[in-house]
Amino acid sequence: MLNRLNSLEALVHGRKAGHSLEAPFYTSPEIFEADMEAIFHRHWIYVGVEPDVPEPGDVASVEIGKASILLIRDDDNEVRAFFNVCRHRGARLIDEEKTTVGNLVCRYHSWTYGLDGRLLHAPHMGPDFDPSCKGLKPVHLRSLEGLLFVCLAENPPEDFDEIAARMGPYIAPHNVRNTKIAYQSDLVEMGNWKLTIENNRECYHCEANHPELTVPLFAYGFGFAPEELDPIDLENAQRYDALRQASHAEWEAMGLPSREIEELDTRVTGFRTERLPLDGEGESHTMDTRAACRIPLGAVANAKLGGLSFWTQPNSWHHFLGDHIVTFSVLPLDAERTLVRTKWLVNKDAVEGVDYDIERLIEVWTATNAQDAALVAMCQQGATSPAYEPGPYSPNTEMLVEKFIRWYISRMADHLAQ
Amino acid sequence: MLNRLNSLEALVHGRKAGHSLEAPFYTSPEIFEADMEAIFHRHWIYVGVEPDVPEPGDVASVEIGKASILLIRDDDNEVRAFFNVCRHRGARLIDEEKTTVGNLVCRYHSWTYGLDGRLLHAPHMGPDFDPSCKGLKPVHLRSLEGLLFVCLAENPPEDFDEIAARMGPYIAPHNVRNTKIAYQSDLVEMGNWKLTIENNRECYHCEANHPELTVPLFAYGFGFAPEELDPIDLENAQRYDALRQASHAEWEAMGLPSREIEELDTRVTGFRTERLPLDGEGESHTMDTRAACRIPLGAVANAKLGGLSFWTQPNSWHHFLGDHIVTFSVLPLDAERTLVRTKWLVNKDAVEGVDYDIERLIEVWTATNAQDAALVAMCQQGATSPAYEPGPYSPNTEMLVEKFIRWYISRMADHLAQ
Amino acid sequence: MLNRLNSLEALVHGRKAGHSLEAPFYTSPEIFEADMEAIFHRHWIYVGVEPDVPEPGDVASVEIGKASILLIRDDDNEVRAFFNVCRHRGARLIDEEKTTVGNLVCRYHSWTYGLDGRLLHAPHMGPDFDPSCKGLKPVHLRSLEGLLFVCLAENPPEDFDEIAARMGPYIAPHNVRNTKIAYQSDLVEMGNWKLTIENNRECYHCEANHPELTVPLFAYGFGFAPEELDPIDLENAQRYDALRQASHAEWEAMGLPSREIEELDTRVTGFRTERLPLDGEGESHTMDTRAACRIPLGAVANAKLGGLSFWTQPNSWHHFLGDHIVTFSVLPLDAERTLVRTKWLVNKDAVEGVDYDIERLIEVWTATNAQDAALVAMCQQGATSPAYEPGPYSPNTEMLVEKFIRWYISRMADHLAQ
């Protein structure tokens, strides 16, 4: 074990800049455990949205590695998080992904906890038993305008407030707290979680793989090699750039912050955002580029808001459109399997079949997710080969992959130095 | 590996009295291997009953970890046990759980063994081959009034004779050898074997989880916090205690030993017994508390014999009623999966559909087993959480769990000291 | 890990001659990894036949442990082998077992390789990128009269030329390159790969297990204990021996090399061959011992050519009949699972349903493979038992098993000494 960790240290410090990682980062169960400890148990992990628990007594459970976490909305309307473990014999308290309760009652011996985690009742324990020491163990939780992040560590990274201050104004106009979950998909990708994130951080693969996503998205928005463009492509690229700048100016004038913030590898809680113009009608991530839901999310009348994208390290990305939000949480299962949980949110007053059609709402990203899962599986298969070696990232189209990997390596180095 | 075993030593010696075990005891594959070596390969393990092999030539196979064992009734009517491995190329000899043979013939190259394990025939081995050294490897086997215990070690614990002497008179009146197996169920519980046993050693969970079992069983028989009882409950508890003492006196006068023997943590082969009165009609573990089989097991005319319970460390429990026996063998599969094998025995002259109905016979324990399996799985899930920590046992209702754990820890400590 | 490898060394050097291996050789994941490294990544491994890729642009993929290999026929009609890994992000290039391509295009980012492995196109990589260093990694490949062997090591064993020189004349008359694959079966045996090979290297088990195979095969051809034969058996054995010698003389006069070459444990690339007379009509491995295909493989008119058998260490055997070829490749999956891939080849001009019937062609070996898989699984089950110990090989019928094991042990010893 020590030898293996020493070798993790060597792998971390020997990382070749501008290249994909050495194979064990994708395949080794030991490095997976180190990832869980260093990354997923110590950073802010995106796990869901406030509309997952819309009413007092609503409970949602989510698994971060071996830790099952409960998100609970208390009677005071606060959302809190606890470990899903009874303090008596250690039974899992809630088995369902979603439920509603008065109190949290362990099925095993009826130990009963309040929505605030306090142990209210524990029969037969005798007069010497002190229930005040046996409340549910709390988990740090922060809501960024309705996006829920938890941290399993005792001392979470301190930069969340700053991120909330900078990102809040971008997200707030989309009114996450006023939405409902129209649809959720859970997809298990047969690859390491870092391959899932790497794949998310570039659109170099979009042209060959995502016929649906490239309907609303401009490929130019994700980089290209200028020297390879023919005159027509070059003109299109320049036109796109002009559109982006004009749109930013227009949107910001409307009170919608839109310009890029790029902090992917410059802080503990790395993130990036930008509002991007969309192709066609420019309204939404749909096959006709028009809104999928008739009731807008926010107060802004104009439907052509483009798409506000928001990426966080280590495990999320989100697209805020004028009519809906699609939000992704990446939850590692083991070294070679990763859960991608996708939620589509619409205005909570929208009525299915009247204001929106589920198929149309989820069409683009359901197809895109399936395509991405196949690509991630191909990379996992390749990384297990003795012939695999780190390959070079494109300096034009894979800069954000490089930033994710640089962030990851620096977080691991910090962890190993402790 | 050494580090892990050292840490096992630390975990064993650091066990917190009165509390459930540290998580690795339930989850670690290394500690599972240690359990198999120290507990299941060195103690008397309950594997079945003589009626599993009623006739000469009958063979039953049973798996204790990676060891497949054959129980064979020889022509002299003796039951013997052997390892299920051919001495030539190591093939498993018998694949079925039950079969009947003349000799044991290996399918691979026709090496042929007698029912006493001697190698009778091995073709093509040449004149220098000595078959007398290549008989099947024997396994220690003891029958306690028809209950079969094996020990895989060369030198089994020596206390079995004493247990047989003390328990024999309790069990003998139920005539195990005169029964047949009316039904067997094999249930895989998704938890460590110790969680299965812990769950069996308390009825604190019965009220909330076992609506069927609590029909015949008095909850008071398994402990309560006296200070929590209201006057009505207290009176009921006192009435139950009087009934128990009166019943013991009555049954013992009939020649049925009934009073508690409690040796769960005082010896290598820990055990406990007591005959307990039943609720309602008081006859059997059925939903109407009447006998499930019209032909009694023994010579005693009175049907209201209560239930003689018998528990052994590490892996069995049994309930001997007037009309049938239900007997449980716990066989670990891996750190997180355990086989619970339940057999319902009735008088061998009883005719199914005439003297007993299978559904009625197995109703209570089939439901109870399924409920227990769900509880064990909840505890296993909880024990894998980083938030799990040992919780306190109730001093009123979980004393026998504590005794099991104390026995286990002391057996492991002994093993590590060798 | 070091301890485990030291213990591998002890196991290798402590091997008991004339006996099956110690259990860890069949069950340990660590020794499986050592087998893959020492044996399957450094020796010539039989993977298929030229007719797997009959036309330019045809590609076949095959897995040797974690290495996926592509067999590709180039436009110059040469067959070449490459690792199935893109040099960019490491994606597996070809997912299908068989396909036909113009160039090899990675689905991920459209990196494009020629059939000779050169990187032809890599978009967006910028002017500093040098594609000449990023061709597909080649794998050593040799064709022995159409049988394809690969070696994953940089420096493959040097004795292949000599084997080709000695074996070529035996195989050439059967015209492998002029055949097509009439049928392929992939069977996963639930046992270690060495049990699969051991089982293949003796016919001691044939009488009790292979009713179909023993129709064309004479059991006498695979050894017996002379002192156990009764006078009739002895006369039959002598008659068989005379037939074999007369057949060899006759076939060699026809230009068909037929006499035994036995080099199973005398060289790095161990092998053995002999042409054996068949029972009944003597034509083929069929249930009526007549040819299964009306069009012969070669130019020789006489259909009674017996069966030329060819065995290689570590992973193949083959039977060349007058009318068809059946050829077996053994590919380990993990310590306890092994793929046996069987191909039946007929003259490429033969028409299914007219010149041959698939059922009749594959009948004998389909049954035999299934029987062998059951035997291998029995041995694997036995080897996991704590009661397993190495058993003695028959000096009369298991000499070739002993030679395989001796070869294996000597190859492992060589590897550990490096």
C-alpha cells in the first residue's frame, strides 16, 4: 500500500504537461481510493438542486462513493445534509432516492431523529444513555442560488463564499429555486470519472459524434486550429466571434452577466462560466433551437438569452437556458464506472403536456449523453492496454481538458504533501 | 498484508465494550479471510441434520467458505464427512447438493472411492502407485442427537462432548433422527455473517419488523427497559415471567429439560438454550399458534410444549416445537454476503397435504427470514459509510448480541496469539 | 506484492515433479498477472488464421489479456498487427471483432491511420505537432502457413524460424490460406488457462467423457498402462501401433510428413506434431468418420489422410484433416476464466448447404468442447478447496501434461531469474 502511494506520488509529480494522464490514474483501484479521499471527500461536490426537496419533510439521498448523504428540508424551510447512518447499530436510515417523512425513524429499532438531526427517541436504552450525543452526523451544505453542494470534510474549502458572490449574479436570473425537476436520467458510464470530465471539457469530439448537440451549439465556440481553416470557415469563425461579443454586450445591458470567468485551475474550487449565443433561433438546447417550455424561467421577456454554461471542479456542469436548465452531477462508482446524473428543470408552474413536452425537452442531451458514454468507454478500454501512453492535447481545442488535469494534479499533490 | 493483520490485532484489542464492532469487521475482505481461518475453519460448524442423508449411499454437499464438504451415509449407517476433492487432479467430485451413489466416482478419470473414503480404483497409474495414501481427506463430524457439526481443523475444540452431554437431553425428546426435511430455503443475505448472527441474537427489532413472528413469540421473553414500561406493560411482563417459571416446572416434570443454559461467551463452542412458552394456543411457530403438523415429533402427548430454542456460536440457531423443528445454518459467502439455510423438519411418517401443509408450516419463518435479510442489508450499507462508528447496545435487549461479539473477539484474540 | 512474488519463486522452484501444480497457480490473481507478463506477453501466441482477414482492408481484433490487438490486411496483401489504441487520447480504435475499413479512423476526434499504421491526419493539433511519431504501435506477427502468431514483447523468441521450417511441410499440404472460416465458437471455460491446456494434453479422460470424439479417435493413441490390459486389449493396442507405423510410411511416401516431432518442453516455443490414423472410415473428425466437406483442402486425392495434430505452448492445438481444419486458440480472461476460440476451416470454394453441412462439420468438437469445459470447471472448483494438494500424473497417459507443466515452470523460472 505504501509502495503504491509512493508510486502515486511519482505519477503525480511526473505528469507530462499537455498530455493525458498515465494509465493508472484511469484504471487503478488504489488511485481511485485516493481520488475519493483527496477529491470527493474534501472538495465541494455538486449533488442536486433545492427543487429535489421542495417541501418541509422532503428527503433526497445521494451516494458519494461509499457515503450515503441525506438532503432534508426542515420545517423552517432550510435544507440540511446528514450522513445516512443510524447512530445505534449503523443501519442505513433511508433507502429511497426520494421520500417524505415527519421524523426520520430507523426501521431497525425505531430510533427516531428530527429533521434537524437530533435523536428524539431511543427505546430500551436505559437511564444512563445520553441521546444528545447521538444525533445524526451533519454534512456541510451550501446552496448556490439553488444548486446544492456538499463537503464531507470537517473543514471544507473556504473559497465557496467568493464563488457564490461571483457566480450568484449569473445564475440568479434563471430562478433555480422556482423550478421543478421535469426529468432525471441516471447513466452509468463505463469509465473513470476523470475521463467523463475530460470528455465534457472539450468539443473537439462534437462534430464527429454529436449531431444533435451541434444543432444549437456553434462549434466555433470551443476552439479550432486557425491555420487549418479555409477562407469560408475563417469568415464564419470571425462572424461567430463578433456575434458573441455583441451578444455579451446586449445581455449585460439587460442585467444578465454573460462574459467569461475562467478559474478552472487557479483555485481549490475551480470553476468557469460564460453565456454563449446559440445557433438557429437561438433560444434553447432543442432540435429546432426554440424554447422547449412555454413558460420562461425568469422575468426577462426576451427568449434569445443564449445558454449560460457553468462548470465546476471536480464534478459538475450546467446549462441555463431561457426556458429550462439542464444540470449534470458526476458521481464516481469505482475506478472504471461513473454515474452521470442529469436533471432537466422547468418553471415549477409549467404543466407537462401543456407547456412542455418531455421528449422534446430532453432530446438533445439524452442523445448527447449516450454518445459521450460510448466515447468514455472507448477511452477506458484503451487505457487498460499495455500499449497506452499519454497522448498530446490539442493546443487549440483541448485547453480546458488540460486545465482540468492541471487542477486535478495540483489537488493531488497538495493532498500528498499533507 | 502484515500491516492489515497488525491492524486486525489493534482492532480486536481496541474493541469498545457494549458497542457494535468497528466497520472493517463487517466490510474488509482481509478480516473476512481471518474470520474464515480463525472461526469457520477451527470451530464446530453446524451444517445440517442426519435426515439430509437418510439412507446408505446418500450424499449431501455443503460449502464452508472455499471448502466443499461431503456428508455421506455409509452402508454401516454411519454418517461421515470428507473434503469434496479428488486426490488425482483435484476435481470436485460431487456437484449436486444431494445425490445417492454406490461408490464415489470422479467424472474426470474414473478414480473410484468407497463410501468410507478409501481409493478403490485408479486406472493407468502403473505398478508403483500406492492407492492407500490417496483416500479422500476426512473431516471431523459430530452428530448432536441428529444435528450435524463439522470441524475442518485437524484438532477440533475438545468441548463438544460436554455440550452433547448437557444439550442432548433437551434435544432428544424431539427425535431429529426420526424426521424428514419438509422444506429447505437458501437465502443470501447481503451482509457480513456477523450482522446475521447479531440480528438473530436480539428481539429488540421484532416489534417493528416481525408481525408474523410476534404472533407466537412473547416480546417480553427477549428483554425490555423496566423503567420505560407503563403499569399495564409491567403487569404483562410480570405475568409472562410467572408463566415462564410455571411452564419450566411443568415441562421438566414431564421429562423435558427446559430451563436456560447460557454459555454463549464462556467457552470455545459457545451455546445457549431455553424452552419458552408461546402465545395464543401455545403450540407452534404458526400464524394461529397451533401445530402445523398433525403427527407430533416425540412421544409426549401434550402439544403445548412451547419452543425449545438452541443457539450456537458461531453459526446456528434452532427452534424445536412439538410438531416440527426449524433449524438455521449460517454460511458466509464473502465479506458482504451470507447464506442462511433454513430447514423445516417434521415427523418422517407425516404426509404432505394430509398431515401438514407446506405453506402453513413455513409461513412464519419465511416472512421473518425475508425481514431479517432486509435489516442485515441495511446494516451492511451503513457499515460501509465513512460516517459509521460503533454504536451502543441496549443493556436491556441486546445482552446476547454483546455476548456474541465478546465471544467473537475473544476467539480472534486467541487465534492471533497463536 | 514483493512477498507474493517471492512466494511465486518458492512455488516455482518447489514444484513436485510428476504432479499437478500447487493451488495458487490456478487460483491466485497475482500469479495470473505473472503468467500474463511472463508467458502471454513474451511468447508467440496463436491468435487466428489468415482467412480471418481475407481481403485488403479487413480487420480482426483479438484480446490477449488487457491488450487488444488488430490484425489488418494491407493493400499489399500483407497481414500486419497493431495495438488497438489511438495515440491521441488512448481510445480503443476498433470495437468489432471483424470489420473492413479504408483507413482506421478513431471515432473520438477523427485521428486517421493508414492500414500500415501511419498517422495520416490529426485535426487541430497545430503546426508543432509531428504525426510521424504517432503511428499505431506495431506488434510482431508471423504466419506459419496461414496460422497467425503474435508476440507482444519487443524482442520475441528467436526460435520461430526453425519451427516454421520444421512444421511448414506438415501443414502446407492442408492449404490454410486457401480456406474460409465456416464456423467459429467462443466458449468461456470457468477455469485457469493452465487447466484448459492440461486437459487438452491427455486423453485419459476421453473414454469416460467424450463419446463423440472417441468415434474417430483411437484411444490407444494417447497412452495406457500395459500391465492393466487384458489379452484382447493388448492385441488391439498392438494392431493400432502397426497401423500407425504403416500409415506414416504410406503418407510420407505420398509427400505428407507424418511422423511425430515432440519438442514440448525442449525449447521456448514448445510444440508437438503427429499425423494419426482415424477409426472407422478414417477420413475426418465426424460422427460417421467420413469427410464433412465434399471439396478437399489440398491436392492429395486420397481422403484417408488421418488427422495431423499440432500443439503449441502455451496456447493452441489444431487438427488438420483431409476435408477441414479445426483450430483452437486459448486466451486467458482472468485467474479463473479462459476463452477457448475454435474455428472450423473448409476449402474457400466450398458452399454451405451444398458441399458441407455446418451441424455435421462442428458436431464432434462442439460436444467435446462443452464436455472439456465442464471438466475444467470441476478442477477449478477443486483447486480452490483448502484440501486440494498436487496429485500424481499417470506415467502412461499424462506424460504430455507433465511436459506442459515442466515447460511452464521452466519458462517462469527463466522469467523470475531475469
